[in-house]
Amino acid sequence: MLLTDYFRYPKDATWDIAKQSGVSHGVIRLPETGDFDLTDKSHWQTVYDGFMDYGLKPVIIEPMPNELHDHIKAGDEKRDECIEKAIKMFPIMDALDIRCICFNFMAHIGWFRTKNDIEERGGARVTGFDINDFTPVEAKITKDELWSNYEYFIKAVLPYAEKHNINLALHPDDPPRDLGGVERIMTSADNIDRAINGIVKSPNLGITMCQATYHIMGEKLEDVIPRFKDKIMFVHFRNTRGNINAYRETYHDNGEIDMAEVMKIYRKCGVDVPIRVDHVPTMVGEDMKNQGYDAIGRYFAIGYLKGILDATK
């Protein structure tokens, strides 16, 4: 597998930690500022050159920019405009040899936690979700609406993704359950299968294997990975404890998933794609402003992943 890490722009401490840990490829989040034009190649080039000059080759965009994707998922009046902008990203990615974009279909509420200060080993802090602590929001959307919006989107963009050889890697919902009136659809292996195989089939449509989310769904990774082995385009290496209604992040070696055994399954299935650590603890001296994505915890997580990759060759 190709070892990567997750980076924002401009440079922060995660760039240094990744380089010091032996990472040379990046999963990058595009700038979310008013002066960054997603359809302007020169703006992309500036960001791309910044990473390349530091020795980090961008290989995946994550997430699909929210300024576009939020309207697409909700199916609102800006949907068509945003789909057109998303399509204009593909030739730019093609020119820069960035071959994959990780997207999700969580409308109104994205990646969500009810707690961000749960104590982990040695006093580190992690995030967690408990449905009993969830406060419903005013927004509402149904499963039928989400499936309709998803079909509209995927049928619109796939021909252009195929033209420019861009892979679309669908991430499951996290939490993988309805949140009050905000319903969810990417909440089971069967629904994911419907999304990537049942509505339309394409070699450029697959999944981000966020392994802990599938685990929280109640799916067995020893079944899911072989089932989707030819559709896995990207792996989020992550561990958790709990169930769909109440769970928390952990250190990568301190959760319910046997991470070495899971890696052996990937190897056995011939999965050879970019992989990155996901949702690291907030460690001593950090301010918890980037819960799950703080810097210091990446030292342990990347080293742990590298050891497993080496041990399972």
C-alpha cells in the first residue's frame, strides 16, 4: 500500500511530522477560503507546488470541497452550479496527476461527534458519539431524497471522471445512523453496494474503506473487505470501541479491531491503494482545536501503521 497522511494548506506541523515519519505522499484538503477558486488551475498549482516543494506528492483530494458538496447532497437550488464546478475540477486533477477524490453523502450533518474530550490511555483525549447526547437540528432530509440526490449527482459526474481517469471513492456515513430528521443512507455494506454497483457501474466509482465506520455499523471486516476488494480505492486506518449508538475513538492499538489481522486481509485480497491513519488522539500540550486531526498523535499512529505494513509484506 502507499503510505500517505492528511494535510491542510498552508503548511502546519502535520507536514513536518509526516516527513519526519517517512511519509512522502499526501491526501490533501483544498483551501476553504474565499480567494481560492476551485475551477482555476493556477490556484491549484500554487497549492500543489507548495506540497511538492516540501517533498509531499498529492495523490488524493479529501473531502470533495464542502462549498460544492453541501449543496449537491441537499439537492438545493445551487446543486447544478456546484456539479458543474466539481466537473471542472477533474481536468485540473488530471493535469496534476491527482487520481482520486474522497466524497461522502451525509447531508446537513457531516462527520459528527457529541464529545471531544473523552480520556484515552495516559490522559490523551479522543472524540466520541452517544445518541443520548445528540440534540436534533432543524434541517430534515429523507432516505428517498438522499438516494435521488445521489443518483442525480453520480450520473452527472461519472462520465467526466471516466474521461479524465479520476476515481470517486465513497466514504460511509459517520455516524452510520439517522440523526433525528436528518436521515442517512450510506450506513451498511448493502447500501454501499447499491451506491457503487446498483445505480451505475464504473471502474472509476468505488469506496474509501473507513474500516472503523464499517465496524461500528456492525459489519464484519473479514467479510466486507473481500466483498469490496476490487472497489477499494483508499483506506482510512482507524480503530474504535463501542456500537452504532455510542462509540469512541481510540489509539490505533487500543480498539476492538485487530489492526494487524485486518492488514493481512487487505494483503490477501490484493488491495494495494493509498492508506492513511485517521482520527488520532489529542496528546499532551495540544489545544484540541483539530480533534481527531491533531499533530503529535500522528507520530505514534504513522509509526504503528508503518510497522504493520512492514510486518505483513
